[in-house]
Amino acid sequence: MSRERSRQSRAKRLLAAGSVSLVGLLLLAIPGYDIYSDAWMEGKSLWSTLLENSILVALGLVVVATGIWLYTQEWTDARVVRTAGWCVGGTTVFSIALAWILGIQQYVQGEYKPLVIAGGAVVIGSMGTFAAGIYDSGQRESRAKLQMERDRFSALFRNTTDAIGSVAFAGNDVTLLETNREFDRVVDDVDRVVERIGEAHDDVRGYRAVHETVARGESFKVNLQLTVDGEDCEFIVQVVPYGDSGAEAFLVLTDVTDQ
């Protein structure tokens, strides 16, 4: 990856993760003001207002820490930005909903109704957890489909003369998950092979080009020359993404030396 592209990537990730931490700091301002108001302006005991706001303070700190954690993850830039967008967008939607409730009570009805406010917060929270439940069930279903996909390809691994291996991408690393015998014979350094696949696919970005193409769910093929058992062999290499993670793919190497 070029230096300019690397700087852009870091800036994008920093902006996305920083926005999450900023949301956490803004959320901390709410219990912070309440603690100040209770203890220093109204003379209430400090321990009681700290106890009252302890959950909100803890949750705010968790959001701040989540932003820092998000920046350190070896995810694709798109995944970091998308995750941050959900956090910031969700907070904005919930804030608008509560502001609507408070505005109606103050300017239309002329009084605040604590039970209604609390009930509104619970309803909004329940919608959030419902969305999380949909996401979780979808993830479980995706994992089940992925396992079925792996089982199906396991049979292919055993019944083909092509060299086939499955790999997972994370940051600048590639991990070999499963291979057949032919792949083990043909490929002695998967990192170098993936780098060469990237150079054949995009001679500027190399490995990153493979990772980003897999993340988009796009298959591609390249011609590659490898030395196998001391002989130069020509291969058609297919990179086939699978699953929903955007990080896993099959490498299928077909020997076309004699063709």
C-alpha cells in the first residue's frame, strides 16, 4: 500500500473511531451535569448522586473505550466506518425520539411526566435490543450456512486434482484454514503466493488488493507461475470469497503447464 493511501486509511479509521468515543464523551456529560447539579447546587449527598448516575457513567465510559477498541481492530476500513456509523446514527435517532417526547411535554402539555419519559426510554431501548436480536439471529444463521458451505467444499477438496485451500484475511495477515493434499504440495508459502496473486491482480497494492476484493465479495482469477518440485509450472489461480465475513476465500490453483 502506498504511503498516501496508508495515511488516508488511518485518517478514515481515526475519524470513524473518534466519532464513537466522542459520542461516549457527550453521553458522559449528562450524568456529569446531574452529579454537579445535585452535589454542588442543590446540596445533596455526593454518594447518592454518584449511585444514581453510576450506570450512565459506566455506559458512557464503555462507549469511549469502544471507540479506542474499534480503532485498534484489524478490520477493513469499510467495516470500521460502518460500525461507527451504526453507533453514531443509532444515538442520533434515539436522541431525536427522546427530544420529541420532552418537547411535546414541555411546550404542548406544559409539564414533564417522569414515568412517560422513563417509559419512552424503555421502549426505545427495547427497539434497540430487538434490532440487536435480529442481527444476532442473522449472524447465527450465517454461521450455520458457512459451516454447511465448508462441509460441501470439504468433499470438493477430496475429489479434485486442483490445489484448493481456504484462507482468512485479517489486517496484513493471511491465515491458512484448510487445504487438500495437492495444495500442500504446490504451495509452500501461502503469504508469498497471496502477495504474488495480488501483484498479478493489481501491481500497486499487492496483498491489500486481494483483501479488499475479497471483502467486496468479488471473485477473480490470475495466471501465475510457481516452482513445484524444482520445475516451473503455470497455474490459473481463482480467488473465490465465501461466507458473510468478507474475510475468507478459497484459493483454487489449476495446473495448465501442459496445455
